[in-house]
Amino acid sequence: MSQTEAKTMTIEEPTEGRKLLGYLLEFDNVDDLTHGAEKVRDAGYSNWDCHTPFPVHGLDHAMGAKPSHVQWIVLACGFTGLLTGLFIQWWMNAVVHQGNVVTGYQYFISGKPFWSVPANIPVMFELTILFSAFASFFGMLGVNRLPQYNHFTMYSERFGQVTDDKFFISISSEDPKFDVGKTRDMLSGLKGTYLEVLED
Amino acid sequence: MAKTLTKPLSQLSTELDNTRDQISQPPLVTGGKTFGNITEIVARVAEHPSAPKAWYVAFAGAVMLFGLLFAMLAYLISTGVGVWGVNTPVAWGFAIVNFVFWIGIGHAGTLISAILYLFRQKWRTGINRFAEAMTIFAVFAAGIFPLVHVGRVWVVYWIFPIPNQQQLWPQFRSPLLWDVFAITTYLLTSLLFWYMGMVPDLATFRDRAKTKVRKIVYGLFALGWRGSNRQWIHYEKAYLLLAALATPLVLSVHSVVSFDFATSQLPGWHTTIFPPYFVAGAIFGGFAMVVFLAVPARELFGLKNLITLQHFDHMNKIIMATGMIVGYAYAMEFFIAWYGGNPLETFTFENRATGPYAWAYWIMVTCNVFIPQVFWFKKARTNLWVMWIVSVFVNIGMWFERFVIVVSSLSRDFLPSSWDYYTPTWVDLCTLAGSFGLFFFFFLLFCRYMPIVAIAEVKGVLPEAHPGHGAHAAAEAKA
Amino acid sequence: MNGKQPLFPKWVDDVTRLIAILFAGGLLYLVTLTLYATSPRNTAVGYMPGQPIPYSHKLHVNELGLDCRYCHTGVETGAKANIPPTQTCMNCHNTIHNQSPKLEPLFESYRTGKAVEWIRVHDLPDFVFFDHSIHVNKGVGCVECHGRVDKMETVYQSQPLNMGWCLECHRNPTPRLRPKDKVTDLRPIEEVLGIKTESGIMDACSELAKEYQVNPKVNCSTCHR
């Protein structure tokens, strides 16, 4: 497999007079990518990333990436939903607020009490789920800074295959450790198949 | 085995029965596919300039039925609910039957997506997208009925707690209002879950698109996804959380729907068995609908290696198991009616099995309890024709279950002088047919233009997707 | 390298951000709109249609001292207060201003027997059963719903008349009460009672509420039958 085969890498040269955005190194399998990521991590880069068609487990560790904290956003919003469910039912059905434009309305139904938590549990539950679901989706988008339609990796012709069957490591020229020559030398030592120079 | 069905669009490979003769874990994807193959198989459906002929035939039928639904709703709204067959004592008729039926169909999608995800059942990847889409369109179809049955559709926003001039609020002690919250939450959460799972696949479509329009449309919906691992980390966590949230949700939704009945005082409705019984029935009917749609879809769109016989084997087992839970509930209702000693309850159930609606009751029992028993046999579980026909019967049976619950209980109320026989009008029947039109209209469009299999997830269950697989394989080869 | 440009240029991201902000702002705007802008306090109050005859309540009530009940005869005994028939006007206008061109529609009505087509100002929805007599006989002054008609040249709607507004009084009727014999007195309560302090007024009103057994209902069928 990958370890035994000798790989040849095509390496592009930067063009004079164009703005360098970063490097993009293509891999054709998960193992080479993972080993490559470990090397980039150890070289101390920060503004770099791996791109894969599906989540690759173990790559987080190879990249030295921190685990996600989306769950705290979800927990906070879920709790807000629970309290919202409790509060709106109390506000709307259990009490009347004199002289308010937005006041409650006490329905007298079959002699039931105006305020009875068991009857309010289904709505509290549903609102907890609703708020948490929105939090996990929009929280994920927020943490990932999506939608981002313009990114330096998209200046590449080959990058489209990341959603098919190719794997990439991208290093942005904005990385403090980025150096046109040294970064290129470091990347060309990895088991990639194509080193692309991204320019505007 | 499947050779008897229509000739598939795909000539990619022959079918492999991966349900038998396995020593260890059978492969989830058959035919020795690579990452690129999977992309190709799924994307080709949407990229092909023309759909299979059967698609056009089905779509034309769906459009006509959808049009019929519009006509019926226009007639209903312009004339009034008198065009329906509902009257005293059967004040809840087809609208509620259809509503519960469609909501039930909508349960399998989230079950497959969320519960099987949490249980690490990797076989879900082949069918989850498909089932999620089915859920959403089934909830669309379901949502129409409560909206129109209120009579004055134009003030239907009153069911939501919106500040208003009347200073009135919805009445939160009513299960009908819980229903509003449950269904709304379910629709929105399922939509988010579906869309979120689809983002990486839409990016695949974007990157493969040839025309400018497709590039831009898929591109906008893909949100600029670039497969970044730093993003995958958050994405996977959020997806797991959504699954964890959707699991109790899916169980709650049909429980809440059953409260509409169970909190009333009508014999035949007022039973504590209703929430679990409704949930089991919903999963039962929903899975049957998945099988009903998946069998032709995999043939038409060449997805045999992604939706394999093993998937169907699993689903048919679930259908049989939930069918028997439903059968147990039927039996238990009768037992409690007898054991409880309440004469009204006893009469209701005697009436159900022998009264004027006995025909509906026995259709229900036959379709839901007896017919799925064929799935004890592996031959039946892996035969596409058999499972497809059973799935049709189960859907019929589940519709009749709701009919029996709603109509047979109401038609014999506490006052014998008001007893009556409910007959649907032609408007009722056409509206039911039209709701199928709405469902298939959206579903067929989805099949044609969206990633019908979760591409990224299927790739993730291939052995090559895990680091160390290469070294492992090499070591094995040496040994 | 090959100079490929991304599918979406940079400005698309700016537009996306802008849309997100507009969407959030739009939601806020929508809430404000439903709460305030479409409130009947802003849309219904001030409705002042032109009438076929420029009848002035200010002149007749304030300067001439007519009591409301002289024209609106049903107010104490029936659901409707009644718009006076032409004959009521003619009690006086037989002799006063009986040649005035402004009153020509009145004389026309008197000659032909066809009613003057007054335009209704205070119009509740048809599904609301409002009864004037119960309100008047429990000491709710005309002014509470109709405003200072004695100062209106042309009558206009001074209160929103929406359900929430009705409920405000049904939930807390006491401050809106006045002695039954002063119901048609449109002056503010402190002038009517001659009491200056707020607590004094409240005490007097509470006394009235007890005396008249004021106990309004707030269930649906009180007004929607």
C-alpha cells in the first residue's frame, strides 16, 4: 500500500508579481495525509488545515486540533428553551398583568388550576429541543465561520476533488511561520502527490 | 432475485447478496467500491441529463394528484368544512386520520438518522438521507390537515403564541396545543438535521457541476463547505448533538399525537397504552414506507451497492418487530377492556371487532399483524418483490389503524340516539389522494436533484477511510 | 497557479453577512411592527368619517346642554344606544334654523321619510355582543368608551375598542366607575365627585363597585355567544 510505494510529487513554482495566498498539498489516501499532518503540526504552523471528503478519525490528534465545544452553546440554548417554555406558559395562562399591553389570559377549563407544571411539560420539552437544535446547527455554522464562499483554497483547480476522493493540506500565507521557500521544502518532504501554489 | 424488476439504469455492477454466508462483519457497501465510485454513483443520478422513464411517469402522476389537492383545498376553503363527511357524532374524520397517518410515516426518517446513529448502527448510512427526506415531506403532508380542519384557515396563526390585540393566548393545558409545538419542533429539527447532513454532499455536487446555474445553486446551499478538518470537528459534534436531541423528540412527537386521543374521556381513546403503541405503530409504518420507496429507487437510480440487501434485511426485521408490538397493543386493549370491567369500554371493543366498522378492523389486523409474519423467513426478508408488497399492505394497515381508532370510537358515543355511520365524501377521498401527490411530488424532485445517499457518510464506513488501514492490510498480507 | 478564480467572488461573503444582519434586524422590526404599528391604538383611534350633516356634538352638548339620553334613548334599557330618528332633530329644528342649507339633508329626510344616512363611528365586530344598558346601569360613564364627545366638533373614535382594551376594564373595572346619575357627565371623575386626592377617588369608586355589585366576567361567552 501507500507506505511501500514510491511517490513522485509534482511541485509548482510561484509566479512573479502575483499575490501568494498559500500552499495546497494533495494526497491520495488517508494514511499519507495523517502522517503529513503530524509533520506540519510538529513544524509549529497554526494557520493550516486538512481537507477531507469525510471526517477522518484520528486526524484531530495528528493535527493537534482542539475538540469542539459546540455542546456548551447547545446546553445554554437548551436551558434557555426550557425556561422559555416554563415562563411563557406561566406568563400567558397562569397570571394576568394589570395595565399591560402584553398580558396573560387565564382560561378556566374544567376546574383545572391555572398553574400546573405537569400540563406544561410537553411544551417545555419541545422548546428545549427546538432551541437546542437551532443552537447546534447555527452554533456549528458560527464556530466554523460558515457560510464562507470565498476562501484561499478555492483559488485552486484541483481542490474540487476534496469533496470526491482526494485529501489536502493547506497552509495559508498569513501563517506567522509561513515562508515561501521553507514551507515549500517542508511540504515537498511529505508523501503528497501534487504541491500547488495558490495565487490571486 | 432482483432480476425480475425493471431493468436498472446502472450497468455498474451485479448485485451481491451480502446477507448470507458471512464469517465476520459483512461489508456495508458491496461491489468493491472506492471513494470515487461512491461519488459517481450518487452524483450521476442528479447529473444525468434525463431521468429514467419511470421517474417521468411517476412525476406526472404526482403533479396531477398535487393539483387535485390544491383543487380540493380551494373547494374546501371557499365552501366550508361541510364538503367533508364529518358530522355529529364523528366530528373527527379523514383529516385527523390522514394527519396521524402521515406523521407516523415521518417517524422512520428520524429514527434511522438519529437513534441508529447513536447506537452506532453503521448500516444506516445507505438509507438515512433518503429516509430523512421522506420524513420531511411526510410532515408537510401531515401538516396540511390540522391547518385546514380548523375551519378558518386564515386565522390559523392564532395557534401560535403571538402577542395580539385580543390579549389572548393559546391554552397550554390542551394536548392539541402540545401537538402544535411538537409538530413544529419536529419539522424544524428534521429540516436542520437533513440539511446539515447534506451540506458536504451539496459541496460534492457543487464541485462536480458543469453548468453555471447548477454551480451557483448547489454552491450557495453548500455554504462554502471545503471539507476542512477543523470544521469537521465541530460539524461531527453538532451532528451527534442533533441526533441526541432528535431521539427523544421522535419518541415525544407521536406520544403527544396520541395524547390528543388519550386525554379525552372517550372509550377506545382513553387508554394509557396509547403513547408507546402510537410510537411503535409510527416506526412500523415509517419503515414500511422507506422500503416501499427504497426498492424502486435503488433499481431506478442504480444504488444497489449502497442500499444493499443487508439494509433491507435489517429494515424488514424492524418492521416485523414493531408490527408485533402493535399486535400486542391490539390484544392488550381487548384484555384491558375485559379485565377492567368497564361496560362502556367492553362495548367499544366488541363493537370494534364485530360492529359496523368490523371490516376496517380486520383489514387493519390482517395487514399489520398477520402479513408481516412472512418476515420470519430470510427468503422473504431478502426478496424485493415480497418486501415491497408487504410494505404496501403495512401502509394500508396503518392507515386503517388510525381510521379504526378515530371513526369506530366516535361513531358510538355515550348517547345511542346520536350514533351514526361515518362515510367519507368524494372530497375526503380526493384530499387523501392529493396528499400522496404532495408527498411524491417533493420526494421525486428530491430524488432527481439532491444527493439521495449520504455520500460523505458512506465513504466514512469504507475500510479505507480509517488511518492505519493500509498498514494493517499490509501486515495481514505479509502474515 | 493556473489563475482559477473561486466560484464566488469576495463580495459574496460580505453580502452574506449583510443578509444575516438584515434578517436578524428584520425579525426585530417585525416584532415591533406587530406590537406597536398595527396595534388598534395606532390604527383605529382617530377614525373620523365625514357625516352627511355637519352635526356638532360640541355645540349641542357643551353649549346647549343636551343630555346624551335626549337622543340616544336606548342606552339605559337596551343593547343599542340608538341613533336618533329625524323626528328627534325636528323637535327643535322645526323652528330653529329651519331654513339652513346645511340642514337640507335633514329636511329632505323629514319630507321623504327616508332616514339620514349617518356613518357609524363606533363599530364592534358582529361576533361581539355588547350591551349598553348593563354598562350604564353599573356606573360606567359614556366617556370611558366614547371620550369627550362634548368637545368634538365631529365625532371620532377615541378608544381602540379592541378585545384587549375591553378586557383591561373587565379585569379592573373599579377606576372606571362613577355614580349612576353622573354616567352621562363627561367630565373627569375628580371634577364629577369633587374629590381631589387619588386615594379618595379610589375609595369612592370601590364604594360604588360594592353598591352596584360590579363583577364583570372575562370568559369567552360573556361577549361571544
